[in-house]
Amino acid sequence: MLASDEDNTAYRVIVRRLQLASVLFVTNALEQLKDYPAEKIEGHFAKYYDWCLKVQDDLHNGALPHLDFDDWKRYAEDEDLRNDLFNRIAEENADGRLLVRMGTNLAPVLRKEVDPLQLMFGEDSVLQELYKNMVESGNLPALLKAYLDIVHHNSVNLKILEIGAGTGSLTAPVLEALSPNAADDGLPSAGSAIATYTYTDVSSAFFERAKERFKKWRNVLEFRTFNIESDAAEQGLELGSYDFIFAGNVIHATADLKKVLSNLRSLLKPRGRLVMHEGIRQGSEAPSCLQPDQHVLTLLPRRPPLAAPVFWPIVRMVAQRRAEPEMVSIHFQGRMGCGAPCSRI
Ligand SMILES: C[S@@+](CC[C@H](N)C(=O)[O-])C[C@H]1O[C@@H](n2cnc3c(N)ncnc32)[C@H](O)[C@@H]1O
């Protein structure tokens, strides 16, 4: 058991509020779009629109777990009640703030009147906060730190690759744990287990901020773009050379999991490790619902909208590169630890 029952119960209450709000936003957007020609909603927005229709159908058919139609109806028919709910979740955390911001703009976004990227990234640091919350959910920070302390104790000269490093929410605890004595002069620090830390993302837009944020570690950090869906060697990365790959909430953003994991595996030394942190679909004993960041991020291109509302608890996994052909087809073997919403590993 990696999270307490109280944590789980409290989290479920929040998650159910977020689910109710998500469905209210979806049905409200469909109402606003009812006279808008559906054929004008194109590309990934069209998929998102279809997904909204499915949510609405499921709601009416009683097929949304943990969301009662009568509850939804009560809120749908009472604007004050609805606004109270939205204010409450916006105050709760970054997930709620982002959900309300995106939810209230859903119809204009689908009509291409409002740019969702601007809403997510252009107004404040809400996404950075949201990613930080994910990395810090439940007892994951303690688990990660315990693991990294062992790595630190047992390693020198590690060659590390981080993929989809983005705003750096996973980078911070990794650098702190593996190179704790880094100082502002940027000189090599005593007791550092890191030889090089390659900070990558598909977009270089994050690098300037990350350089400033992590300047204490500038002697080991290098920045480069890397698209994990494309051949690693062709992008100039050395195959079979990394001791660790860290991946914080990035692997879900890709279309072909097997291809991506094979690509990553090819970069690891034999017995090198992939440490990933991701949301997964929860088992049947847990609430199933829309998680707001997944919900809103599907408004970006290349993210397949969810087939059904699901609840994605945070999972962190350490997988070691293995050579045995009988292992899972991608040849990783791993352990998983779940964060707050999950009660078992
Ligand atoms: C959910 S965010 C991850 C958050 C990030 N770890 C952080 O702390 O900000 C997903 C990140 O993956 C990056 N990404 C998306 N697709 C990618 C790809 N194909 N290859 C590499 N990075 C990708 C995005 O640019 C974004 O920074």
C-alpha cells in the first residue's frame, strides 16, 4: 500500500467534483454548438467533438461511472450551483483552474475562435504548476527520492537522458538527488553521480527557461531537441550509451507505444534503466472519470481524444533493459509504484 486510505478518499472527492464539472462543460459546449455545422469542426477538433458526443450519450445512458444523471441535471439546471462548483474547483488546484479555463472556452476553441495553446501556456504558469503537482502527487516524491538516493550512493559518471523534459518538473528532483552539492558557480560538484544530463524535448521552446532554472548544474547539462517517435540515431543520440532515461508524463503523448519504447531501449546501455512517470487507466475498484489535464490536452493536435472518460492515476515505473527475447516484446522488465489515487502496486 503506497498511499493512505484518507489520501485516496480525499482525492476521490476532488476527482468526482472535477468529473462533474468536466461533463457539465462538455454538455454546455454541445448546447452552444448545436446550430454550428459539424462539418466545419475539422481534424483533431472533430475527434474531440465526437468524443464529447460520446460523453453526452454515456451520461444519458447511465454509462458514466460515478456520475449520476440526476446529479448532473441538478447542476445543469441551476446556474448558481454550477458557478459555485466551478469557483470551488478553480480555487482547489492548477488542474481545476485549467479545467475551468478550458471548459468555459470549449465551444469557441472548437469553432477555432480561440487558440487553446494560448489559454494553456500563454496566460500564466498553470501548466507548469499542473505538471509539478503530478510529479508531487501522493507519496511519489518520497518514493522517487528513496530510489534516487540508492542510485546516488551506488553510481558515478552516469550518463542520463531526459525525454519530454518540458518545464522540468521531473528534472528538479533528479538533479537534486543525484548531484546535491551543485553550486551557483556551475563548477563540477563533489559527490555528483552525473557525468552528463541531456535535457531533451520535441520542442526547444522550453530550453531558455530550463537553462536559467537549472544553471547550478550547467557543467553537466546539455540541451537538445529529440522526438521520441523518430529514430534516435538519426537525431544524433548515441545508441546503447545511457545509464538512465527519465520520462515525466511524455510517453502518453505518442501514437505508437511499442515503437517509442523500442526507440528508448536502443539508447540504453545493457541493464540501463527507464524511469517513467505516467498516468494509466485505473482498475475497476477506483472511480473512473475524466482527468482534467488529459481532457483539456486532447485539444492539442496529435493527441487522440480518449475513447471514454477514464481516470488516470499517476504511476511511476522503473524498467530495466533486458536482452532476453522471451520478455515482453519491447524487452523491458519493471516495477510500478502508484501515487495517491491508487491503493496498490
Ligand atoms: C505533459 S508534458 C510533460 C511535462 C514535462 N516532463 C514537464 O515537467 O514539464 C509532455 C512533454 O512532452 C513533450 N513531447 C510531446 N511529444 C513528444 C515527442 N514525440 N518527443 C519528445 N517530447 C515530446 C512536450 O513538448 C511536453 O513538454
